[in-house]
Amino acid sequence: MSANAPELRDPAWSRRVGIALAAVVIAWPLLVASEFRPWVLVGSDSGHAAMRFVASFFPPAASTEFLRMLARETWITVAIATSGLTLAFVLALPLTLVATSTMSISALGRNRMPAAPFAVRQAARWTSVLLRSIPELVFALLFVRVVGLGPTSGVLAIGLAYGGMLAKVFAEIIESTDRSTSHLLLANGASRLQAFLYGVLPQAASELVSYLVYRWECAIRASVIMGFVGAGGLGQRMDESMKMFNGGETATMLIVFVLLVFIADLVSAFLRRRLA
């Protein structure tokens, strides 16, 4: 090789190999602790059981009575997800407005926020932490015992759990926007809501709507999962079909579930284009 030939050796290969080895060292005890053994899926007993289960999916159920029931349960699932997300948004909006320093009136022109507003902000942040730290499935189990079986449990579970998630992400999105406009509005006597509507929302609308629609898609999935604990909708019917080993009905429900997520993705893309 001539003296002017380019260097073909990757100068960062040793660092990358070191990072890969460190990742393996860290991941290995985690895999052992989680008892992750994917090879059991291809074992003789498990493999035969899996093949029989998948074979029972064909043909998918398509009787008129079943499709009518499926349409009703699909509508209930969408209603649970949408109502729950609406409740979550109602909870998240005031938490977001209080928790973000971008929307802080008391911090204007000060190096340090006074104790009372600081305590209120911390209370809002810890409330969102509390809400999102409890999985929606756990909330559903609690509400099923309080209000009984049915969609109400699912709506309340999604509303509380997703309220904390929306508050956290909305606050992060707002914190990343240019503060000059909102601070100018606040300094001239505008309220938090006015500063949000006219100073922050024009900058962050696309990201906020995109994340909100994504959470709606997640809420649809969550409502199906919560149906397995009695919160109604597709999940409850799927649980019944699986317990009866009715693969055809299960397959049809899975197809409808995929279509719901696909439609949610189309809605998200449409709204992002409109807000771009």
C-alpha cells in the first residue's frame, strides 16, 4: 500500500467493540433474571401446540351474527379509548400549564421562583408522576372492583394513567419551544392559557397533536388488553373466544385490531400534514 493510500481501518472500531461487549455484559444478567428462553418456542411440545393453535385461526370466523357482535364490540373499544383519552387530556392540560417553567408568571424577571409557586409546580409534577407510574391495567383491576365490570372501568383507567403521560410529554414539548413570545405575553398581563394559545401552541401544535393521536392508538391497544380483566370491548370477547379455543373468532378479532391501529396511523399522518 502506498504512502498516499487512504486509511481503510475504522479508527473507532475498538471503542465500538468495547461498547458492544459492555452491552452484552449488562444485558446477560438481565436476560438470565427474566428467564428469557426463546428456544422453548421451537421445542417438540411447544412447537406442536403452537402449530395447532395457529392452524385453528383458519378460516377466520365470518358469520353474520358474529360480525354484528364484532362491530358492536369494536365500537365500544373505540369509545373506551376515545373517552379515556379525552379524560386524560382534561387532566393533563392544567397539570401541564402549572408544571412548565415556560408558562410561569412568577418566574418572570426573577432568578429564583418564590416558595409557594414552586411548591404548586412540584405538586403538579409529582401528581403526573404518580398517575403514570401505575399501569392502566392495574387501574382497570381496581376500578372493576369499585364500579363493576364494563367500559367505565376502562375509561377511568386510561384517563388516569394517560393523564400523567400526556402531562409529562406535553410539558417537555412546551419546554423545548421558544419562550420569548410566551414570556412577552405574560409580562404584558396575559394569562397562562392565553400565553399557551398564542405563544406556545402555534409552535408546538404539530408535535402535541402527533403525540396525542399516538396515545389514542396506544389507548385502543390498552382498551383491548383491559378487556381481559373485564373492562369490556374487543378484549373481553377475545378472552372468551380464546378460552373456548375458537381460533377463527380470535383471528377475525386480530384482523379488526390491526385495522384499527392502521386507521389511527392514517389519522395521525393526516393531522400532521394539516398542521405542517
